[in-house]
Amino acid sequence: MLRLVFKEAIQSLTSNMQQTILALLGITIGVASVVCMISVGESAKEKTVESIKAMGTDILTGTTERNFSAGRVLDKDILKESDVGKMSRENRFIIASAPRMDSFLPVRSKDNSINLNVFGINGNFNFINKLKIKFGRKITNFDMDKNFCVLGEEVAEQLFGKVSKQLLGKEIYLNRDKFKILGIYQKAKYVTFAENFNESVFIPIKRAEVLFKTKQISSFKAKIQDNYSAEKAKAKLQDFFFNRLQLPVNIQTQEMLIRQAEEQTKTSTNVLIATAAISLIVGGIGVMNLMLVSIKERKREIGIRRSCGANKFHIEVQFLAEALILALIGGIIGVMLGIISSFTVAFYADWKAIIPISSIFLSFTVSLLIGVVFGYFPAKKAANMEIINALRMD
């Protein structure tokens, strides 16, 4: 009997291919969206975590909120480069420290002008962040009072069209100030939203203080001795800034940054999944609409079946089977499209595609559930139709 039910359901669906394809389209897009969004979230999380791990576990990051209070801000109330230098001198477990100033400025070459992140750095920045120079040289502590800059590789491409040694010695403008190109960084493999060094310009931190018109640094990184506990170092540095300098500085270990990145990407992924799930609901509405139209067109068929002995259960099962087949086919095609989309996004985003089996199982199961839920009402309506009304000609 079950075989006959599904055979008749397929015949009914194929008799009106245009409506069937439109209903399938909604389910397919919904399933593909869920699979792709989960994959994007997992891949983004993996890349972010790898970028943090690549720095090593012996790095501490310090941040402080910018002071936007009204009136004049005193130097003693902000975190400065000199404070980070004092921290390094008074805590012997620190091997090197790299304060950083951030701003978003117009950067102009002879032919192009774009707004970019500009970082003020010191000579330890390359060492701690493990950046490599492709052409030229890095900024050192001897360059602090000079208008020198180093470009991320993607910035060099945007400003000059191609990256080559010929760019060394050329000049760019940050606002109205002229800076000479010392070097170009090799493209970093791992980047984060806050630290996309490939799309940034780097200048000496002393020149950044003048250009940004502030001495307040945005953050700093400190490399500690290999055999020293990161948690112990964190506690000592927090005590140093709070008790010695009376500054509210937040110190984070790499493990903390990894957990924070995982939580952030998890939240973002959940939002993406919720958005994609709307497509599944829309697909379910499409299935319901197809079933309701089918009932109207097949009133006489329903009446004849009922008059020949078919009970309400048989009619209900028949229409539910059609909804399930739609959800089944849409789910299979959607999973395939979702996998293809995930690999496509990963290819263009330059990360590894991660497609959890759970995402395939979840989206496929939900599509079947939607087929049952949105197919139940039309099936119930068809089953409860009076025989005399079903046989009456419109």
C-alpha cells in the first residue's frame, strides 16, 4: 500500500511540473542556505582561532577604552607608549612589547585614494606579530621621528596596481602628510577583522602621535618568557597598571582571545542560521500553497475516491505523501547546493571549507519536518471534504 501511495503522489506532482518546481525551489534554497551558513560560521571560527594560535601562547594583549569625556584629557589618564615601556622595564618576564595606535585615514598615491587603517607601531611590532617583509625593510626604533611607512601587500596593489621593488622610495600621503615607502609586508596567511594587516599602512608610533593628534594607544602586545605562566603574567600586569599607574587596562591571554573569538563567531553563526531558516519557512508556505491549489483542482478525484470506499485517513496520507516527497527532493538538492556553495565561499574567502555532518542532518531533518507541518493542514482539509461537495461540479 505504501508503495502505491508514493507512486500516486509522484504521478500527481509530475502532472503539474511548473507548480512543483516552484514549491521545490523554496525548500531547496532554504536547506542550501542553512548548510552554507553553518559552514561559513565554522570556517570563519576555525580561521580566526588559527590566526590567534599562530601568534603563540606566550603573547598577552592589553586594551583600554578611549577616553571621550568632555574637556581636556590629561596624559596621566590615558594609556601611552611610555607606560608600555615602563611596564616592560619593571617586569622582567616580558621579552618585548609592541604598543599600537589605530586610526582610519584617507591614503593617497599619485593615481589612487582610499580610506584605510593606519597603525602607529614600534620596532618590536614585526617580531611579536610574526610579520615578514616581502620588499624593503621594516620600521625600526631608529625611525620613530621620520615620515616612513610600510604597506600591507593588498594596500600596495590598491594604490599602485602591482607590488614590486620599484615601489620602495615612492611617496604616499596620509591626510596632507607625505610618507616614504620603506617596505611592503608579505601577505599574512591569517587575518582577523580587527587586525587585517594586509589592508593596512604602518608608520612610526611617534609620527602617529602627531598625525592622530593624541598620545593614547589603542592596544599593546607583550611577549613573555616561554617558561612563565600566562595567567601569572596577566595578574602581575593588571596589578601594575591598576596600582602603579591607576589605569584601567584589560589584559587578555591567547586562550581568552580564542574563547572570545569562538563565542563571537558562534553568536554570528546563530544569527545567520536564524536568517537562513526564514527561507525554509517560506519554502514550507510554498508547499502548503501547492497542496491547497492541488486540492481545489482535484476535488472530483477526492470525491470519487471517497465514494469508492477510501476513508479520511487514506486521503490524508495521500496528500501528506506528496508534501513529504517535495520536502525530500528539495532537501536532497538543497544539501548538494549547500555543499557546493560552502566550497565556493571558502575558495573566494581563502579558508578551509568545514561542513559539519550535523548541519546536513539538521537541515535535511528540518526540511522533512516542514513538509509534514505545512502539508498537514491541506491534507486534513482534503480528508474532511464532504463527498457530495467534492463531486459537485463548479
